[in-house]
Amino acid sequence: MQKIKMLLAATLFAAPAMADEGMWTLFNLPQAVYNTMQQEGFSLPYADLYQSSDAISRAVVNFSGYCSGVVVSPDGLVFTNHHCGFEAIRSHSTVDHDYMLNGFYAKSYEEELPNENMFVSFMISQQDVTDSILSHGYYELTEDEQEELIKNFEQRLNLRAKAQDSTYHVEVQPFYESNSFYATTYQDFTDLRLVFTVPKSMGKFGGETDNWMWPRQTCDFSVFRIYANPKTNGPAAYSKDNVPYHPKHWAQVSLQGYKQGDFAMTMGYPGSTNRYLSSYGIKEMRDAENAVRAQARGVRQEVMKRHMDASEAVRIKYDSKYAQSANYWKNSIGMNKCIDSIGIIQNKAAYEQKIASYVDSTGFLKGRLSFPLLQKAYNNRYQYVHDYMEYRENLRQCLPIQRALKALSMVSDELKDGNEKSVTISLPIDTAEWDLATEKEIMVAMLRNYREKILDHDLLPDLYQTIDGDFKGNYTAYVNQLFDKSALMKEGQSIVINKKTLQKDYGLKLISTLTNFLNNMNEALSTEVSNRIENQERYLCAAKLRMEQDMPHYSDANFTMRLSYGQVGGFMLGGKPSGYYTTAESIIDKMDRAAQQPDWKAEPIMRQLLSSDDFGNYRDKTTGKMQLCFLTNNDITGGNSGSPMFNGKGELIGLAFDGNWDSLSSDINFDRQLARCIGVDIRYVLFMMDRWGHADRLLKEINAK
């Protein structure tokens, strides 16, 4: 395997790459890729991407572990998407002060709103530690032993990093299907405060109707500020005494715009791609994961939507939950349609035949990489993956089951085995975060749906025996018992768990029920079959890299910082050019049709502002238009939301927030002809901050040029 690793390293510094595909790590960016970037219009030195003290990457942040963002001022202002700040905005909203509905602007530091469980993370450095990991016989270890090895290695690296700065921490992650391992050093700031947001009607203009579609007019941004220890300018837990963070580097915001063919680059934290995945793995993803997710979320969202439409209070509670669910509901539907329409599985299978021929002719990995073995392994685990996904999308989303799982993690192994020992736990419940009637109806619907959709009824959890026996098959009666009578659902009440309560309390009974169920499911999934799949997928990746060793290759996304680049430009949409930007006129046209499509409704002031023709410096100097959103062929995926979009000078021109419909298969196959990144024009962002928010202090701080 050491030979495989050496060959892989050689592939990273070879021939020119395609200009618009790739999510590249920065510390080892191939020179060939940088050369192509220069040819496309990038004008800064190589070092200004990562190595220099003023490198562009130093302004880019991981936003709370699920999005990206960028620092845009010397006082720690951060731009990200509106949908990335959605939960923070919702959490501060009430019926009387609805920031979701009405927007928010803090006119002073004192008015900026703190947020629990939110952070920004800066990448300090990254290094290749593959040799060190493999020297301990990583591939010969069990899964638990591998995890322990990585954990121990991280601990040693953390000690070294904290000796340099006590606020640093290190994560070691696999790359290239576990053929390589990189260690990344981070610094997290946990005092993050909401500063500015537009009303939801603009931040989420178009709703699910326009999601993953072009053209777009969404003003998808929100503004936060990083706060720091006043003595060290470093990370600190929230305190009223903290002060705005003063970064060494921030992004220059540009008012100069862009034109067709201009260089464009994103930096951010793409979450997950599977472009090395086999045809058999893609089929599993399509049928056992995406299809299940789309169907189950459709059921849950129908219930949520009815209750949200009937009550403003429920809408505020569930706006964020619904948006998060709907995003990947539509993503799953679109990805499966793309898989079938493009013929990705068939194309991948044909490519795998080329790899098989290469292995046969060269002897590389012969006797190790076996496509028949890989196919058989996937076939053997299909039903378990399908049914586990049904559990995650149905049962796991029910509030009492979520709380039972939390309780399960807090009790001892002895208690889980049913011993007499009694344990008292405190399990806080925030009734302000959920609605009783909504959650009850969701659970009834999901219990029914799970039973109907699973393939192996022998894996039904014991709670269904309870429903059939004690409640005569009445799901509603069972759910009412859980919510109304169980100690698991009582606010402010300590929960006593012992053999007696586990038998009598239907909510607590879920603890032992889920223990047995999950043990059986995990045993079915964590078998030699899954290990065989993992090894074969790793060999497949190594064979591809060896066969294409005259080309640089990027690793699949894994929420580490990546760079992607390309050009501003549209695509063919319905046989016609799509155009590469939208204008104020186009959003007014949609607003005029809001009676037919409620997702296009916005406040009268927004129509007034965008139809006034008084756009000042925010108007594009070439087209004379107020440009709202634009297209590039930058390679992005989930997690890239909020990623800064830079021009060739490293100046901020927009924030990535979505892809088009044809990009939905990009997690497994990037279509350079059709896949596009959709960004909100930074001038649109500033216009709304100026003309709607009158945020003069923020605009002065940002100092756009």
C-alpha cells in the first residue's frame, strides 16, 4: 500500500487540469492547476492563496460546521448566506419581534445578538501525514483500532499545536478514499453575533419554487460579527466584555462587478462528494438513500406545512426546520433524475471496464481489485442500508425517539441490560422549539410510513409490538401516551430510569427498544461486507489515479477548505442561452406574479426599492443594470453555501448560495457543460444594506471599492 500512496502523490503534480472542475486543497495545490488559473485570469502570486501572511484563504471561515463564510472588515464582520444564518435569525424571533419576517439591523455593537452553539473556524495550516499513519499498519487494523490510531495521532498533534497556541486544535481526516491522510489545524471563535439580515421574503426569495433553479433573484446573505477576548484578540466564550475581533486579513469587497468569461474562484468548506464512488455505490445511493430521503421528507414536510400555514407561532418555530428538510428533499429528487437522465451508472460501469482492463494489462492491484466481489458486496448489504435510511428519515426524526436516544447515551451499560440499578438524569426540553400538535401528527405519519416502506419486517423495532398489542394498532393513541404521560416528555422533570420505569413508561421503554434495534442494525451494517466494500472502493480510487497519472486529481470533499475556479458564464437552458446574471427588472416581474406564486411575494418597500432605478454605485458599469445574481462554472456542493466568490485580483464579488438543476448530480459526476454555481452579487448585498437597512456604520466599516 505504500507503493499506492507514492503513486498517488505523483499524480498531484502532473499535466494541466480542466479549468472548471475540482475542489482543490490549498497546501498542495498542483502547480499545473495554478498555471491554468493564471491563464484564466488569476493575477496574484501562488503564495497569496495559502502560504503568505496575507493569503486569501485567511479570510475564509467554516461557518458553524455546515456552511462557509468570509471576513470582510477589520472589525470581524462575516458574510454568509441568509439560509446559513437561518436558525440564528429564527431563534431570536418572536411573534412580537419577528426578525425572520421583518429583518434585523443592529445599529450599535450593543445591539448585536449573541448565538448559542454557533462558531466560525479558521484553517491555520494543513499537512500530509499519510506516511505516519500507514507506518502503524493502518489497513491491517480493525475499524475500532483504526479509529483509536487516528485518535491517538490527533492527540499528539494537538499537544504540539497547543504548545504554539492554546486555542488551536487538530483534526486528521482521510482523503482519496483513505489512500491519504491530512492533518488540519484550526482556530475556533465561539462568540458570534447576528448583525444584519434582510427579511425572509428577500433572503429566501423564490422559496422552494426557485431552489436549485435558474434564473434566481434571491438576496441570500446575512451578516455576523466575531467577538474576541479583549486582552488577547483570541477566541473566548461569550461575555459582555468581549470586543470585536481584529483579523490580520480580510477580504476586499469590490464594486467593479464582472463580465462574461471573467475569472471566478470560490473558497469554502464543501461538505461531501463521492466522485470516486463505483457504479454499484451510485446505484445504492440512488435507490437506498436518495429515494428514501425524498419520500419520507415529503411526508413529514406535508404535515409541517399544514401546521405552519395555520399558525404564525408554529411558522416561526418550524421555518428553519422545514427549510433544512426541504433543501435536501429537492436535492435528492434532482440528483436521482440527473443520474438517470445522464446515464451516470452506465457511464461509470463502462469506465470501470477500462480500469479492469488496465489492471489486467499492467498487473497493478491485480488480485486485490475485483469488480465482481464489489458488486456482490453491495448486493448483500442493500436491504440493510435501505432500511437503516428508512429509520433515519422516519423514526429518528420523531421527538420522543430523539429524546430517548439522548437518554440512552447518558445511562450505563448495566442499566441498558435491564439491571436493578436506578439512574436519575436531567434531560432539558425546550418547548419553545416545537409545537405539540405538530410533533404528534408528524410521529403518527412517520411511524406508519416506516412500517410501510421497510424491506425486512424482521427488523421492526419492538415499539410496533407495543402499538399492535397495547394500543390495538392505534398509532395516535400510542403517540398521545408518549407525549402526554411519559416522563421523557415532561419539562423540568428529573427522569428516574430503572427496571420498573423502563417497563411501565412507554417513553422510557423506547430506550431499551432502541438499544436492541440499533444493535441489530449496526451489526448488520458493520460486517465484513461493508469492510470489503470500503477496501474495494479504496483500490478502485488508487487504480484510477495510477491509470490517469498524467493528470492532477483532487480528493472528494470532506468539509475541509477547498478552492474551485472557472469563469463567469451561463449555459444552455431549454435550448436557449441562460444569460449569466439577473436584474432588478426580473425580480419585479416575479413580484408582479406573486398572486399566482406566493414564493415570489415580498414587502412593498422591496418592490419600491428595486423599481426606483436609483441604484448609484451598485449599478453595473458595463450593462447599466442592477445585477442581482450571477453564474459561474465553479465546482461546489453542500457546505459551500456562503463561500466567497473572488475575481482574479482576489476581491470579493459575490457569495455562492446554490447550484442549478443540472448540478444536482455533481456530488458524483461534475458536468462541466451544464453544472453552474449561483452566487448573489455583492453589490446587491450592499444595496440592500444601504437602501433598505440604512446600515451606514457597516458600509463604512466594509469600505467597498
